[in-house]
Amino acid sequence: MSVAFDAATWNAGVGSVTTFNQPVSVGNNGNRLLLAFISSFTAITSPTATWDTAGANQAMTLTTTQANVGTTVTCYMFRLVNPAFGSKLLTYSWTTASNNIGFVASSWFGVNQATPLYSSTSANGSTTTPTTTVNTVQTGDVAVGLLQTATHSLLTPSPFQAVYNPGFGTGLSWANGAGSNITLSGAAAASDNWISIGTAIGRALFAIDGSPTVMM
């Protein structure tokens, strides 16, 4: 089974806040994965993300932190295997209030529950083309990348857009693996101090009888 895209959403915090509830939908599919990203334009500390606090109350794992050149923007990536399915709230919290902060969440299925991510990478730069290169993405797997600009320049992620907000300079793109390196990129309206976070999502493995090797 190959990794498959389910859904994605973007939202921005309103006012000077230290928490945000993002409405997110996770489909009732097998071997699920939830990825979440925070893009903060003011310094925050101790960010967390929790899926469905009113029900399953599943804490997400912070895997990557990356600041831009000049440290005016910082992005964070979280992941959660086997999230409860349905339309629920993803709750983010942090210390030090921020009034300029955005959130991206995406759900996937057909994902290896023991080792969901590999070849994770992060970078920054000062050009018109924010990019991330995810190395050796195997056939059946997916490369996914968050691209974030610092001055809200227009950003067009490619090759496939999971979610895109040009006003906030945020894009989440993905591509199917074929055993080679995959570069995910965007096009800013002008040279900008950008951030990228990329990772490969590994496919669920199945035994000879067709049953998953990692049960849900």
C-alpha cells in the first residue's frame, strides 16, 4: 500500500494569544498520520500540539524546529501516528503571547506506524525560491515540505499543493517517491528570508498474507 494524502487545512491565530484550536478532519482510513506545523512571527517558547483534547487527547511529538535567517520567524513540525478519526480540534499551546502566528495540519493514510517519518531535513535561505530536498524517497512513500516566507510574499508550492495561503507566505507541498531525491519548492514575489521543513512519510508494510506488520 502506498502513502496517500487525506486532507489539509491552514488557519491563523487571532489577537495576542498563547493557545489556538484548529478544526481538522481526519478520515476513517487505515494506518493514519497527522502532521502539524506552527509558523510564528514572534518568539514563542515550549510549543505543544494535542489532538482531540475533549476525547482521545493524543499528544503530538515535536520533531523539528527551524528559524529563518535573522530569526524573525520560527517553524515547528509535530507528528502523531494513529490519530482518532473524525472532525475534531487540534489544540496548540505555547508560552509568550503571539499576535502573528499560523498553523498547518495535514492527514495521511497508508503510513508505517512504527517509523512514519525518515530523511527529515530543515533549512533557511535568502532567495526567491524556498526549497527543501528530501533524500532517497522510496516508491510508495511521499515527500512533504512546509515552505514559509518571512515577509508574506506570494508563495506557490509545487509539485502538488496540500494547502497554500499566499497572504501569510505559507505552502505545504508533496510528491510521490520513486527511489530518488525529491525537491519541493516555491516561488516568492521577491527575495525573502525563508524557512523549509521537509520529510519523507513511509508506507505501511504488509506481511505475505496481506495483514499489516504494524497493527493499529
